[in-house]
Amino acid sequence: MDVSSFPDGIYLVDFEFHPAHGREGNPPKPVCMVVREWPSGATMRHWQGDLECMDTPPFPTGSSALFVAYYASAELDCFHVLGWVPPVNVLDLFAEFRCLTNGKRLSHGSGLLGALLYFSLPSISGEEKDSMRDLVLTGGPWIEAEQTAILDYCATDVVAL
């Protein structure tokens, strides 16, 4: 991939969310979003109140930008709920990982943590990931320390991308 074809940037994106009204199958309720511009590493962290006030994403999503996520359909669901136009160019690292490993027995699964372990890349522990996911799924409200922890957790996924 010729990265110079994306002069508006490459954006690594992750949302944390829970099902609206606490019911599985409902649309996602975005809790936070972390965006990291590559290769500069400039990072933006947004909490749910900020997201709900934005008419558009806080980064370019047109034909000169690349949106990178792991299991991008979940992030794009958040775009939909927020009323944002989806990015033109999407690189879903989950799809790429599945193409690479399809038919193989994956001892750690095909999620982001499994992909990181497959490539022997650094990651948070499965226990920490489960704990933070459980905190997000409570639906809040969250105290300031919990908000910071959730944003930090979301940022670990973005750095992993």
C-alpha cells in the first residue's frame, strides 16, 4: 500500500460502547473514542458527551484519508449511531488477520488480543481486557477515575493497531 496516496492521513480508531438500553442486539451506545494519526502518533481522546455533540468525526474520512480499525463494522456502527458519514477508505485488520489465518487453529482466538499474541506483539492481559470490557458494559455512570481507565484501555487497542 502506498501511504503517500493518503495525504490527509491514516487514522487508527477504536470506540468503546455498550448496547443501548443494556440489551444485547440494540444499537451501540458509544462511550468513548480514541484516534491516533499514523505515523505521527498524535492522539485524540473523546468521551461520550463530546462525541454526541460532534456532527462529523474529528478527523478526515474522505478519499484522501485511510480509516484503520480491528473489526471495523463495530466502529462503523458507532459512526451510524452518531449520524456520521462513514469513511471512504477502510482497512479492517480483523478481516486481514482472518484472511491470513483462515483454516488455522488459533489458540488465542481471532480477536485483537489473539492477533497480537499470534504475532508475539505486546498486549494487555486477557483478564485486564475482560475487566475493562465488563466496566464498559455496565453502562455507567462512571466516576472520573473509571472514565480515565476506559479511555486508557481504548488507547491500548489503538496503539496495538
